[in-house]
Amino acid sequence: MGWCCSARRRGEAPADEGAPPTPAPAPAAEPCADYLLGFDEVHEAVVREIAAHPGVWVRENKDLTAVCARFDALHGRVPMMRVIHGSIVEALGRVPRSDELHEDGRFYWRPLNEVHAGWQPRPLENDSSRRYKRINVSFLSHRWTKPTEGLPDDDEGTKAKLVASMSRYHCNTYEVDSWWWIDWTCAEQSHTAAHIAALPLYIAASTDVVSVYTPGGDYDARGWIRVERALSAALNSPRSWKMVPPQLFVELAAKGQAPSATEWWPLHDPAEGQATVEGDRAYLVALSRLALELWPVGFDNNWESPAGGNRYAEWGYKRELVYGQTAIFLSLIHI
């Protein structure tokens, strides 16, 4: 799917040319300024929510209807989960910022609840004989390319190309409608604290976590990569993480291929990870502790083996998550 567009920020005059995308972006008028909440109050609400409804949040195969019902119940206390369609990223050729407006005055992101409520199976864009089966929400975990400049992607739009290629691959291979949570787009960049506190719920609501992996460098040392990996393992499954070298995937997806292997990777303490902004350390500490608390919940109550027993135990996991010792099974596309 492709469409021409121009973009602007809030407060700028609209352009004259272009057509709105399909699916349509969200109206610019937001129903609730919940993104202005502070980290501590949202974190407390998130902790209480997961404790009260572990069957919704701490399980491998989520019921999206139940997840959206809980987001509705949290209205005004936790920022809504926003998502962007893969086709919009593909059409733009880049990842738009959260406050960027399409020329018709709407945001490029949409609330997940709105997407789910209005979703109906429709024919695939490239094959009208097939229909989408369900919504797929991928959480993009990545190390910003130019963090000191506040830029998440490179000049070539490598991550945008990855999102576009994976969306097409999801569509053609699994017949799923590919939506994404991307921090640059879906977390209010002028007030990030509340969205950071809500990360556990955003990760839990996602079908999978796609990590833009670049071998070498400081990828594994980054605090945010570590905390997203730990939360994903605790809330979803130790096997829900996909490590993707972006350029390779783009090349393979064009051929209809996506070979992968699985490897054991240790979970390191996010609180000890590198942070571009040292002020983020308190957030990393709080979320790191939450992952430790949630791990035994998943071990005890979820992921039961079809043959009986606990799949965590069958995979060799212990009931306690120990940073530096506990390793998770990752799907890794090799270079």
C-alpha cells in the first residue's frame, strides 16, 4: 500500500496537496491528556493492574479483547497504547514523530482500542482471494541510531524499511494485519515519563517484540534494551523476542524468506545498563525490579505444557529470575 503525503507538527499550517492514508491516522484532538501524568503515579497504577489481573497481562497468548477492556478501565490513569500501521511507515519511508500531523490534521498513530474495536477481516492488499485473520501488534525494541541528537533512525531510514518489510512478511506469510508500537511515534516525545511507566502493559499487549539487532557495539549493554527484554520474558514468554539485523531481513523478505535460529542469551540487570540520559536510571531501576517480581507469576500460573506440568521447568528455567544467570531463548536471524 502506498500513498503520497506531506507532514507537519502541531501548530503548523496544513499543506495543500496529498491524500490521507489508509488506515486513517488518529484525530489530533486527544480524549485525555493522560500522557502528562508522572512516572510514579502511572507505575503504581501499572503494578496494581498487573497484580489484580495477571490472567490478562502475564501470559503467552494474549486475548486482545480482554487487553483492550483493561486499557479502557485504566483510562485517565495510564496513557492509552498507541500503534501505527506498517503501511504508513512504508509510505512515508521513515518513522514519524509522535506529535507529527498528517496534512489533514490527524496523527499518524491510532489508539489500540480504537483499532481493535473497528477492525474487521478484509482482503489482503496484494491478494484479494485471501483475508486478514487478526491484528498483529509488534513492539519495536531498538537502540536509537543517534541518541545524543534525539534521532531514532539513520539517514537511510533503515528501521523504517525493516518495519515495512516485516509488515509485508507478516501479511503474506501469516495473513495478519501488522501494527506497531514504536517509541518515537507512539510515546509522546514531549512528555515521555508516563509512557515509560506504561511500558510493561505495552509490551504485554504486543504479539511479539522485534529487536533491531546490530552485532558489535554497545547493543547488549544498553539499559533500555535490557529492560524491554526482561519485561518481555516475564510478561509474554522467554521465547517472544525476535532479534533482527535490519538490512538482512529486508533482503530476505523481498525473496519471501526469513530464516532464523535460536540462541540462549542471558538477561542482564537493566539498572546497570548504559543510559544516554543518566536521569533515566531511576526508571530503569523501577522497571528492572518489576520484571523480577513478575517472573515467578508467569512461572507459577501460565505457560502450562500441553502434556501437563510447567513449560518453564521443562525448558530448564528456575522460579527466580537472576540477572546475569537466567538466559532466554531468542529467535535470531543470523548475518
